[in-house]
Amino acid sequence: MNEPDGMILLDVTPGSGEEFERSFLERTGHEVVVCHGPEHGVVCPLLAGTGCEKVDRAHGIVFALDLDRPQHQAILQRYHDVTPPEVPIRAVVRPGQRSKYADLLETLEVWEHEPTVADLDGFAAGVEAVDRYS
């Protein structure tokens, strides 16, 4: 069996469509790690300055946390700060959040819907391209 392509981090709220996304990406040969973000009252390690092994290993990130929570906005900003620019990051947002958080999202591909097979396939291809040409 071939070695999996680069690890993809799904940063999603519990109960989202993560199982569809995870199983699709795993079938395309990627290791997928799911993070549900920090519990209320707990600071994410990325924001605490201790780093995050999951983010360090990620070759692609699908972010689907709640941008109306300031801590989640800060996590997305930290992704910008700590990941190499070639690492694809996709943000899944609710309708209206693209314009509300335009400054934060301006350099990302944004999905205002649950990712489809075509969305995830294109994302996986981007991760594979980075792995192949890095």
C-alpha cells in the first residue's frame, strides 16, 4: 500500500458534516485528523503559544469553526501566521460571514456551503500538488 499523502486537518465543530469530509479525503489517500477546537473556557494551544502538533503536521486545513466566536477567529488568524503559504486552507462559513469577516478571509478560499465532493476533490488535489512540488 502506498504511503498516505500529506496529513489534512479538519478543524470542525462537533456534529458537522465531518464524517463525510473525513471519509472522502481518506479514500483519496490522505491521513485526516479531526480537531473540534477548544472547549469553552480552554485556550487553544495555538493561541497559548505552546504550538500545535496537528497544525505543524498539516499539509492542508479545512476550517469550519464558528467565526462569531473571537477565539475561533484568532485560531484562523494563527493558521495564517504559522503555516507556510503553500499549505491550502479552506474556510467553511455561514452565509453572510464572508463579508462580515472579509479581512480575515481575504486570502482564503471560502465555502458558504457544506463542502461537496467536487470541493473536497479540488482541495485534495491542491494538497497533493504541494506535496509533490515541495
